[in-house]
Amino acid sequence: MWGSVARLVCCRKFSWHVKPNKLYSVSAIAQLNPISSDSIAELGIVNPQNKDCHGFHSFEFDRIKVVETLNNLRNEPQTALLVFYQLKQNGFCHDVCTYAAIIKILCYFGWERRLDSMLLEMIRKDSCLCFEITELFDVLVEGREGEGSNLLVQFSNALVKSFVSAGMFEEAIDIMFQTERHGFIPHILSFNFLMNRLVQSGKEEMAMAIYKQLERLGLKANDYTYGILIKALCKRGSFDEAVCVFEKMDDEKITPSAFSYSTYIEGLCIHGKTDLGYEVLRAWREANIPLDNYAFIVVIRGFCKEMKLKEAEDVLLHMENEGVLPDVHAYGPLIRSYCKCGHIIKALTLHNEMASKGVKTNCVILSSILQSLCQLDMGFEAVNQFKEFRESGIFLDEVCYNVAADALCKLGKVEEALELLNEMKGRQMCPDVVNYTTLIHGCCLQGKIEDALNLFEEMKEKGREPDIITYSVLAAGLARNGLAWEAVGLLKYIESQGLKPNDVMHNMIIEGLCIGGKVKQAEEFLNNLEEKCLENYNALLNGYCEAGLTNEAFDLFVFLAKKGFLVRKSTCSKLLSNLCKQGANDKALMLLNRMSSLKIDPTGPMYGKLIGAFCRAGDMGKARSLYKSMLDSGLTPDLITYTMMINGYCKTNSLLEAWHLFKDVKESGIKPDIITYTVLLDGCAKMNLKSHSRPNLIQTKYKSMHASALWSEMENMDIQPDVVCYTVLIDQHCKTNSIDDAVKILDEMIERGLEPDTVTYTALLCGYFRRGNVEKAITLVDEMATRGIRSSSVTLSALHHSILKAKRVQCQ
């Protein structure tokens, strides 16, 4: 039985020499309780005549003795395993029989993990086996009398699992179909494991080919087998065939599991048919088909992938209404998607809702929130949010720390960023290349080149090899801080280290030189490059923008556009901003049109900036045209863009257009803020002034556009007026000689805890001046002084003029 395997080995002995100080690979199992050489000798494995006073410098093992010893230890698996690995550590080369002996023991006691670990060691490419692993079947077959086929099934299942885990699918398939000749078939679970991993690896055809062989082998597919088949069919888009599988399961009286149903829904979502997937989910729920939370999660993911976030939220609500508790995997895709599209308020609201329901967050979600804040130029808020997360005891990983450090660096708080590095070390976290590179970049931005170099050296001392990005950041830092020659010298050093500077490094140096005021050197550096690419010119264009050379940047853009070169969208955005700041609106419009002709889609913020520029210039025709183009391109204006256009219409006395646009804002689902209402109130005030000379105007065309209607709407929407809003109303009442109403508004403003400023008091003073009420004007000036508000020279001049006028009237 157990000993019969030993008789299969030829009665010959193998000898070798153990070299002192040689290290062998040994399983951690053997280190639990190492067995000494003396103990091995006592077991009768070693020929004691070869033992000398220095230990086992030269000895030979009898393989038959090894097999017999392992067989004798069959009821002591731990000891047998330790002996096996100790022999291996000492240099003994186990053959097919000794491996078969230990495998028998592991299978007999059901030590699956130990067996899996051993088999993975055996199939490694660097393992030194003196036999083919499939030879184990022959040895195990010969020695299985009275043990049944269970041993071979266990071994084949474990071997298939090991090959699959190592990604060796062809070898696993060979094992599956070679077992037939040994008179047994692996368990269906092994086929399921193999098929599932094939599908996960994108090898659906191979998985389906294996399924077709199951009937020939006499195996019956179970519900999980069919679930994997449905998954394979759905991944390649064969939904009709997947439905046929459900029908086949019904015919065979096999109840599909929640996995099978969820897999079908997931397939629809993956192929962009999330609406259909959701319909299927609802229909199955109504039919009382068992679905777990994963079915809802895949639909949420699908809608998020298609950026249908409202629909995704509806699924989340439906999930709760159905009594299925959403977990972090349900909330996560929604939060990350809102972060991705810049709706950070919505993302934070959902995150707070998740926390209030006891659902624990994770680092992936937190890093998405922090990154979104930074992308929205809300670095200060990102740092505060990071601190809030940290103080609440939530685990933060290296990515979260890196985002916070980057935000601090961009805020100029490099010292705080460096403190985060020390904090990471104190938390037993190992800062990686990315963490160090971020801090080096921050130091360079603040001109702290020495600190950057110190970090660079520390990074290398810690065993973190700088990559090309780290070198690029350091080279750019040297360039932007006026150390052009040092930057070029770093390039030569990199080449000496066997690294080739890439376009990214060249680009960073070009931009760095421009930012450092060395534009001529940047141009020379570009001209001297042996191999130039479009990105190099993009870098120069970006450098021009950073250096404030907007005209040069625009000329280079036109040159590249004529050549048909695609300029980076971020560079176009920066150039457009600079043109708008300079008032070169027509050039900015030309840039936008050129982008469209080059198939570079302008972003919403780019449209918004240019619309705002034309509104400020009073050119509402071009602003309106851009607004229509923005809508035609599928982009939705934000509240800022709408408010700028409403303000533009009000300034050009086009209150009716402003009012219509205001209605569009509310109908689009965007909530107006206090600034939007203030702009409209100011427009209404100006129209009211005109109505004094044209009394029928308000009663006809602008009947519904009255300040009182807006004020009531603000109260209903719980929008609190600020100082500017109150000042507009006070100014309106003063200009229409409703001075008493103006005073009431001032009192209400103060009662609400708002402090009037110089502009507020000046508006009321002008009202007193118009009515010739010098005494109240003087009293108001005194009140201003009491509150520490200085009167402007214009106000004092007007007061002086009013006093002189009053005196002249008295003299008459």
C-alpha cells in the first residue's frame, strides 16, 4: 500500500556534496520547527558512516528510505512535511516517488492549502524538477490500491487549480483531458474554476469549448457552470444565446442562482445597454426572482459609465426601497462619477449620506474626492477635507497623502507637505517614488532647489530609484529657477545612467525655462533637439502662456493649426484665458473656431470664459451665438455662464432677454444663487428708473419683471440676501425718491447681522443729497465714522457741495 511506491524505484543510491554557506529556497512550513541533521539520521534516511566530526559535509540519502520514512509518517502530516522540506533545504533533490509520497499524505488529510503551495512551487519555471509533473499520475495510480479514485481526483483538482492560478491555461486543459486514460474524471468544480478564470482573462471561446466537452466526459453541469457560460456569452454580446441557456436550465429543472441572473444584467450594462439591463432587473424583481445587491450594483456602474448619474441615483433609491441595503460598492461608482464630472458638492453629499447609514468608505473613494477638489482649483478645501478624514480615524493610503501633499505644495505650504512625509513614516507607511516626486515638484515650485535635491538624495538612500518623471520634474525645477545649465547637465547625467531623456522631460525643461524668464534659451533648446515632436511645440506654446507672451503663443498656435497639428486642449484653454484677459476676444473666438476645425472639442469652461468676455464688452450678439453653439455641442452652461449673460443683457438694457434666460436657468434644473438674483434686481432697478419717463413700460412689456416678485422668490427658495444685494435695493429706492423704504432696508440689513460698507452708505447719502436733506446726510456720515467706515472723496465732495447749496438757499 503506502510502501509499495518505494519498490517502484530502482535500487540505486544518489550522492552529492552539500556546499557550506549555500542558501536554498525553502517553504515557510519548514521553518516552523526545523529538524536537525541528527534527527534525520535517526530516522534512518542518512548513511551514518559518511558523518564526520564537522557534520554532514558529505553524505548520501537513499530515496527508498525517504519514501518509506514519509509513508511511516503518514499519520503525522506535520512531521512528514517538515522532514520533506528539511531534506530539500539540505540539498536533497526529491524525485517523482518522494513527491508522490508527500502528496498522498496531504490529500489524505485534506491539507488543500499546503498542497496548492507545493504544486505552485513545482510548476514554477525556475523549479528544478527532475521529472515531468504529469508522471505523478502514473506513480499515484500504481500505489492507490484500496484507496479509491478520490486521491487522483483530489490531486488533479489541485494541479488544475495551480496551473490556472499561474495563468498556465493550456497546461491546465491538458491535465483535465489526460485524466481519462487513468480511469477518472476531475470534479465539475475544477472545470468551473478553469472556465471562470478563462472568462475573466478574456478567453470566452476556450471556456465555451470546455463546456461542450462536459457531456462527452459524462459530467453534469451545475447552476454555477451555466452561470459561467452565461457570463462568457454576455461578454461577447451573445444575449440571445444566453437566454437559451436559461431555457435549458429550466428544462433540466436547475434553478439559476443570483450569480446567473446578475451576470446577464452585467453583460447588458457592459455593452452599453444599461437601460435594458435595468428593465430586466425590475421585471425579475417583480417576478420574485432572487437577486442580490450585486445586480443593482452592476446597473449603477453601467449608468455611471454612460454618465447617466440621475438614473444611477434612481437605482440606488430603488435598491433601498426594495429592502436591499446599498454598500460601498453601490455608492462608490456614483461618488467617483460625480467627482469625475466636477460635481463635488453632490459627491460629498452622497459620501455623507453613505457614512450616516453606517457604510464604511474606502481609500479609492476618498482619493477621488480629494483629486476632484484639486482639479477644481479648490486646493485649500482639499487639504481641509483630508484633515477631516484623518481626524475621523478613516484609513488614508499613500495616494490620499500624495494628493494632499500636492495640494499643499501648490498652495505654497511646502513645509506642511514635508510634515505629511514624516507623518507617513510615523504610520509605518513607505513613501514611494510618486510621493517623493510630488514633494520635489513642490519644492521646485517654491524655488527651494536645495530642499528638492535633499529629497532626491533621501529618495535614493531609501532604495526608491528615481524614474524618468522624477528626473523630468527636477530638470524642470532647475530650469524654472534660472539654473538652465544645471538642467542640461542633469540631462547628460541621466544619459550616463543608461536612461534616455524622453519628450516629457524635454517639454518640462522648455516650459520651465519660459516660466523662469529665459524664453530665448527655451527656443534655443527646442531648436537644438535632434528629434522634435509636436509635444515640444506644445510645450513652447504653453511656456509662452505661462510667461505672459500671449501674442507669441497665439502666433505659434496659428502656425501649428495651419500645419494640421493637434494642440493640447489644456494649452488651448490657457491661451484662450490669456486672450480674454487681454480683451482680444476676436482672437479668442478664432482660437475656438480653429479648435473645432481640428476636431478638438472646446470644453464648457472655455465657452464660459469667452461668453463672459463678450458680455463684459457688451457684445451680446456674439455671446448669444456662442451660447447656442455650446448647447448644440451637447454642453450645459453652468450657473456662472448664465449669470454673466443675464448681467450682460441687463447692462445693455435687454431686460426681457435676461428674464427669458433666467427662466431657462430654472427650467434646466440649475438653482440660481444670490449673485444671479442681485444681477436681475439691479436690472429691474434700472428699468424702474426708465419707467418714470415712460409710465406705460412696466404695465405692458415688463409687467412681471418686478423687484418684489424676485424678492418673494428668493424668500421661498431660502436664498439669503448679502450686502451687495441689499445695496442694490437701497440704491433703487433712493433713485426713485423712496428714501424711507431705503432706510427700512438698511435697518433690516443691520438686524440680520450684515455690516453695510462704503458703497451702501454712499447710495443712501446720494438719496439724501437728491432730496436736499443735508442734516440726515451729516448724521449718516457721523454714523459711518462711528462704525469705522471711511467716506470716499466723492462722498465728502458731494456732502460739501450740498452744504454750500443749502447755505445759498438760506441766504436767498
